[in-house]
Amino acid sequence: MIRLTLKGIIWIVLTLIAVFAIFLIYITATDYKPAAEVKLTVDRNPELRLEQGKPFSITTFNIGYAGLDQGQDFFMDGGSMSRSSSRDQTETNLQAITHFLENEGSSFYLLQEVDVNSSRSNHINEVKHISDTLQSYGNTFAYNYKVPWVPVPITKPMGAVKSGLLTLSSFHSISQTRYDLPGKESWPVQLFELDRAFIENRIPVDQGKELILINLHLSAFDKGGKIRKQQLDFLEKYIQREIDKDNYLIIGGDWNHALPGTDPSLFPTKQEWPEWLQPFPDNFGPSDFKWAVDPSTPSVRTVDTAYQEGVNFLAVIDGFLVSPMSRL
């Protein structure tokens, strides 16, 4: 009887190992591996042209797949949840996000973590919802997270993910490109991670120049910020190439660093500085570029627990790096 029991346990263990091996083979075979540069299309490309000396506005917003409202935590930051709490809550969050964008009336929007068809957001096509609501804007989308099934956390896995970056523009764009960012986790972890990238939109400006508009989302939970350093090195070289062409640049989005000119200690908290949050390097980029951030308004919180005012650690990680005003 004991032998039969042990034999049964061995068969169960071997079966589980075989199933997991088949799963890894499938995920590896279907792994999303975009080229270093991928040409994108823009839907509803406006005819309006950008003119020198005419003011315009720009907003960046990591919408957190419309699932990270104040009642949520997130397993990667020490919480337990990996999905929105319900479809109704996702729809409520998405409506509030879209309403905010409509009220802002910005010339450009740089959005991150916008889902197309993901378990975590109840398979709501958020790209379509936002684009259909803001119909006067041209919209450019690029995947940076495309996995058939993310199996963690074990008790309630994140599941299928199709998500990415969405740039909305009220001005005409002549070229749109997805640039793959360097720095990857080791196999098999990378199979279930984001494929970090940025969207480049080239907006023609009178007198033959271009505004290079960058929508980015850098890595977050890479230990010690090693992958983020590779991404910033790549971005720095890219910036220099465009400077040599005498173009204007606005690089915006979720930098996943405490940005220059901001101080998290200004925001009351009962938590320590989180390990994943790195200070932005002082020596990055051209010395005459300027940061455009609001140091008084935090754009991220720790999500190891649901939000409580005065408890969660807060910081500013979203903003813009802008060409010298004399160039704009």
C-alpha cells in the first residue's frame, strides 16, 4: 500500500513537471520578439500642422490598465493582487480616466499600460475606448507587453496580457516608430516580463524642422536599476543623434525613477524608500535640456497595500525632458 502511494505521488510530480515543461516550451515558442525598430501606423491622422511660436500642451499618464485604483495592491510590489477587482470597477476607472483626458484638452497625450485584451482588465479594449472617445486625435499604439499567460501569483495569476503605449496627437504626424529598448531579464523570467520600448512620433514644424515626440515606459523592478541604466544609455545616444539633426525633442512618460527637481520626502508617509525606486542619474543627457515636472504632485505610490493617505510612499516618476526653450 505504501509503495502504491509513493508511486502515485511520483507520477503526480512527474506529470506536473511535464505540464510545466510543455507550458515553458509553448511560451518560449510564442514569445513576442519585435525588431529593434518597427514602423507603426497612425489612425485618424489630423491635418493640423505644428507652428513655431504657437503654444501647445502635453500630458503623460500611466493609467495602470485602469485597474490600480486606491483599493488595489500589486504583487510585484509586495501586495497580493494582479488584476482589477472586477469588470465594473475597471469600467468605472476607465470612464474616469477618459473623462480626465477630455477635460485636460491637451494637444498630445502619452499613455502607458493601456490594455487591448488582458485578463487583468477583464479583456476590455482600453485602446479602442480611449481612441473612440477622443476621436479628433490621431492615435499610435505599440505593444510592450504581449504574453499568452503570466502564471503568477499562483493563487490568482495575471493571466493573458496584451498591452502597450498609446500616443494621441492633435497635430499631423509624418512618421511613427516603435524602438525596442535594451536590457532583458534572464530566461525564463523575461518570457513573462514587459518588452520595454518607446514610441517615436515625428511631428513636422514649419521651417523644415521636426518635433520628435517620445512616449516611454522604463523598467521598474530590475534589481539595482541595471536594466534601466542600459535603457538610459540607449536613449542618450538616440537624443544625441536627433540633436545633430537640429530637431526639437520632448521625451515623456513613466521613467520609473525619482525625477530631478523632485523630493519624495515632501509627501507624508509611514513607509521607507522602496528598493525599486532609483534616483535619476545627474549626468544624463545634454546639459541644456530641461525637466518639466510638477514636484508638488506625486505620480506614483507604493502598491504593497491599498492606498491610505499619509501611509503609502509617494514620488514623482512621470514627466518630460525637453529641448532648450531657445530651440522650441
